[in-house]
Amino acid sequence: MEAARLYESPFTDLTPHSPDGLFRTAQVDALLAVIAAVRATAVTA
């Protein structure tokens, strides 16, 4: 998943600020880091 998708619907349906409106900055940073790590180690099909 592209991290930018967190700033689109359905995430923007909950709050116009997407994850930034739901979580603290450190939590958003951690979430984005996990997404990046998964993408870096994922095997393409």
C-alpha cells in the first residue's frame, strides 16, 4: 500500500485530517515507517 492512500477515502471519511486527526504525530510516523518497511521487503507477485 502506498502511504499516500492514508490521506484518501475511506480514511478521510473519518476526519478531514486523515491519520493525523486520529493519532499522535509519533504514531503516524511509526505507521508510515511500518508501511515503508513492508513495502521494502515485500515480494512482488
